[in-house]
Amino acid sequence: MRNTSILAVAITGLLLTACGETESPDVTDAAQDAIAEAEQLAEQTEAIENPFFQPSTLPLGMPHFDRIRDEHFIPAMERGMAEHLAEIESIASNPEAPTFENTLAAMERSGRLLSSVTSTFFNMTGADTNDERQRIQREMSPRLSAHNDAIRLNSDLFARIESLHQRHEELELDGEQMRLLEITHRNFVRAGARLDDEQKERLREINSELARLSTTFSQNVLREVNDVAVVVDDAAQLEGLTTAQIEAAAAEAAERELEGKYVLTLMNFSSQPQLSSLANRNVRERLMWASLMRGSRGSEFDNREIVATVLRLRAEKANMLGYDTHADFVLETNTAGSYAAVEDMLQRLAPVAVANAKREGEDLQALINELEEQPFDLKSWDWPFYAEKLRQQRYDFDESAIKPYFELDNVLINGVFHAAEQFYGLTFKERQDLPTYHPDVRVFEVYDHDGELLALFLGDFYARPSKRGGAWMNAYVSQSNLLGTQPVVGNHQNIPKPPAGEPTLMTFDEVTTMFHEFGHALHGMFSDVTYPSLAGTSVPRDFVEYPSQVNEMWADWPSVLENYALHYETGERIPQELLDRVIEAQQFNEGYRTTEYLAASILDMCYHTLPAEQIPGADEILAFEQNCLREWGIAYDPVPPRYRTTYFSHIMGGYSAGYYSYIWSEVLDADSVRWIKENGGLTRENGDHFRATLLSKGGSKEAMELFRDFIGRDPEIQPLLERRGLTSE
């Protein structure tokens, strides 16, 4: 019970006792007035203490991270849900005939408190969680799912939407209004609005259980990454790691009260970054197996039963809604449109990728045979180590030679921000006075080409145990002309934080990721739509990665590189000869990278195209995984899937039947990059065109229509094949 509620109850109890009653009292008018006053006081106190109950006084409505405490979340969510349902009920029971304004626009205005608290909470649980936030997430996820069902399954509300949908031709709606009507109607139908009462009740049960299981799965993955590690007794076994990496391993061991030892922690992918440097083959093998067996070793973090249950529930839900499989349900609203289209693309790419990977594997085996006194067969834990050696032979550089030129501040300010300034006319100003949820987070004001404040950008770049793996963008405040809101967006990465006083030197992959995620941020910041449901990155899953992938092109654009690839000590630019070798090496090991990605994408599809009766049980999950990869011809032991099933968090969240989206989006990206290069490259004219035709539109138009508005035609796959080196043989 909250403190303010306790206050109201305490005052009420005193008043009742003063009236001589303690059980079912006949309270006097004065007492009733006092009780009402106490409750009003409690609400006022609560409003003062809970920052979500007052509009933010920070720029653009940025959350008051300095005031938010964990105990604020549940009360704010509860009040937000109550207010939202009251607003929805008012819309649904409106005696006036449904209009766009009194129904759809009113729905878009509703639920602002709930939106504010949930966007803040779930962003913080991803970026800086703790035991209490995880408990709140477990408790509130099913309740929030039930709240959404209460709206989507409201018969009176759907009747109004249905009426508008049937009369759309006579409503004289503009393009964005028509798009909102189409999407809202479709979403309600897909949420079960046309089901009977018994089916609706079962759907509520399924959605609640899926929310609970998804939360448990993601928390298991994070907890096991932090719990499972490889303990090494002797620093000599860490040969190949840098001094900083060895010191970090010693510090991690000390943190775990393993003095004198060294602990290698895990990242979210199957292959671990230390594998490219560790000379000790036994340690490499231990590290790889620790990674591959996550979620399947019978511990408290075992996810096999969760996976099996989620797959069954998704299949049941899809059948209930009239679809053969979960994949059919998901793909209906994606740009791919159908499983057949995705299958066709994967079948075109997988054989070429595996063939390339096997040729790369032959080269690595030859290197092992040449270098080792007692040669051995290439395994997954050997690949990164010998691939790095081969890359050094062919291109005559290693990561340690190029990292000094990629210092974080230079990359961010003189690279990422510089490219945005050149292409779009943006400028940036850091605000060190604004509160953040963690000391590592930085805040920047983003100014448009006309000098007007456009957005706030939060940069959260360092790894920590409280942050989930990977890299992502989120929005704390979304743009909406209807609500008068401007974007507050954040980017997150997991770059290892160096010891105090040392520079943050990045790999080129980390550099590219920073450009990629900022592409998502631009998509959110440039949004210029009326309705919040259509803002920013509210586009199909297999389209959302496209703009961010386009932004990667500036990572190695000559004039941008010249501006940021500066030695952190001397300030000298990266030597052109070294840079040429770095760029030339971009297609090196591409067979491996494409194969590991496609293997995960294919796994996703194998699971979500199964009929309900064929879904494997918990004990069969790993065997099913292997059979799927073999049947698709992509099972190649030295190249494991980027994620195995039991730690494949994407498919437990928004990417179920959608992990193919990255490669699908890359078709659009590669074609767009070719267009930009052919039309002058890094120019304001090109940037303004990309912004006006695509980035600013959010989901206000059909996704492929946006692509055609930008390019002037349908996409072509050839640029992608050329980029990935998949056109030969």
C-alpha cells in the first residue's frame, strides 16, 4: 500500500474511532467530509511526490529521472490505466454518431499518462534494470496486456470504428486520417474484435500468459549472461587479450569474490568477442560452450519450456483469429506480405551464403594446418581466432591498429553528428545539466537547419550488468502535431567501458553500429505527423531497419571518415593506406556473418510456420533446431546461428516471425545507398529529399509507397548481393 493511501486510511480510522464506531459505522456528515478531505489530501500529496502525476518541467517533456523512484511506477501505471479506460468508455458510450474527431482523434488523445509511464519504465528496464524493476515488470506486464485487451475487445468501441470504416468514402478524410482509420480498424480485427465472448475470454488468457512468459524469458537471458561466465585460474591462459581486457577480467573475478582468478563474461550473441584474440584453445572452447548452452542446461534460467509454451500459445491465437500459423498472422501486415515471399528470399540467399562460408572455412583450415604443429579440425570456437589471423595476413592490419583512430567522442561528434549536419543541416549541443537514469548517459539538444529545437537525444553507449545486450533506439516522447509533442529519443549500445582515465576506443563494427542506431534516432526525430500512433518508427517490422541501415553508409564515407577517424593521442588522421585496407576488408568473412544471421532467421521461421500439433516439447527444442538448419541446408557446425533458440530474445518480443527483417530491409537499404551515390552522395539536397519523402512520414503512408516516393521505382536485390559478396560462383 502506498504511503499516501496509508495516510488516508489512518485519518479515516481516527475519525471513525472518534465517532465511537469501529465496525460498519454510521459515519456522521462531518466525518464523511473529513474523510473526503483526507482522500483529497492523499491524492494531492501523491501527485506532488509522484513525478508522473505532473507534467515534466524539463525540455520537451523529458522524464524527470532525478525524481523517479521505483515505487512510483505501479501507482502511475494503475492511475494511467484507470484514466485511459475512463477515456475509452467515454468515447465508446458517446451518444453522438461516430465521427473521425469524436472517435479516432479522441482515442489518439487518450492514455497520455499511461503512455508516459510505460515508455519510461520499459526503456529503463532495458537500459538499467534491477531486482525491483524486474519484479514490477513481471507483475505489470500481464496487467498491461489485460488493459490493452479491455480496449481492443470493447464491442461498443469497435462498433464505432467499424461504422467509420464502412463509411470511409463519405468522410472526406485526408491521407493521414485515412491511414489511421485503416490501421486502427485492422489492428482491432487482428486483436480479436470480431470474436465471440468465449473466444475473447480465451484470447485474454493467452495474451496475459504470453506477456508473462516473454518477460520471464528476457529476464532469464539477462540474469544468465550475468551469472554464467568462464573462470580462468592463470593470466597466462588469457594470452592474446589486451592488458585492459585482462584487468577487466580480474576486476570481474574480484567482484564475484574470486580473488586471484579471472572471469570472462558473456555477450548476447553466440560467438563471443574474446574468441578472436584468445590463443588458448581450451579456454576458447569453454567460452563458446558456455555461450551456446545458455537457457538449456536445466538451471533456473532454462528457457526450453517457455519457448515451447509460447509457440503453442501463438499458434492457438493465430488459429483463433483465422490464420494457419503465427507467421501468417505476423507477415500479413509486413511489407513482405506472406511467408512465400520471405521463404523465396531466404532460399535465394542461404545456399550462396553457406557456400561462401564453406570456402572461408577451407581457407581457415589451411591456415590451421600451416600454423599448428598438431593440426585439428576447425570448430566454432576456432573460427574467430583464425579469421582474425587470416585477415591480418591478407590486409595487414588488426583491430589494435585501427581502434586508436575510433575514440568514442570523435566518432559521435565528429562522425555521426557531423554526417547529420552535412546531410540534414542539424546541429547539436550537449546538456550536462539535465538529469539521466545513469551517470553514463549523455543528453544533447538537436537543432534543425533553421535553428529551431527539433528534439532531445540521449546517448547510452556503455555495457553494464543492468543493461540488456545488443543495441537499440527508443522514444521517451514521440512527436505528434495533435498533442503538440516533440521527440525525446535514446540510443543504446554495449561498448565495454574502459578503466577510469582511459579513452574509449571502438572497433569498426561498434562504429558502424553507432551510425546505424542514430539512423533509428533520425527516423524518430524527423517525424512530422499529426497522430501519435503513426509517429517515427511506427512502420512495419521489416521496414523499420531500412532507414537506420542507410545511415551506416556514412561510417566509411571519405569526407566523414576524414573528420572523425583521428588518433586519440596525436590527432593524426587514419593513414589512407590503412583505411583502404579496412574498407577492402569489409567483405572479408561475409559468408560467416551472413550464414549466422540467416540461420537465426530460418530458425525463427521454422518455429512460427508450424501447425499447433507439430510444435516440439521442451525436451525436443534443441533437436528441432538442428533438424531445421539441416533441412534448409544451412547447418554448418563451425558457424553457429547468431542466436540459439533458448537465448533468442528477438523472437520472444517484437521480432517473432520477423527476424528476417534485417536482410529484407537491407535490400531497400543497399538500393537506396546506390541511388544516393549516383545522385551526388552527401548533399543537403539528397538529405532533404530522404527526410521529406520518407523519414518525416512515420507510418502515415504504406511502407513501400514511401520507398517508391524516395527512389521512384520498386526495389532491386542486386545491390545487396554485390555488397555482401554473394554474386560470385
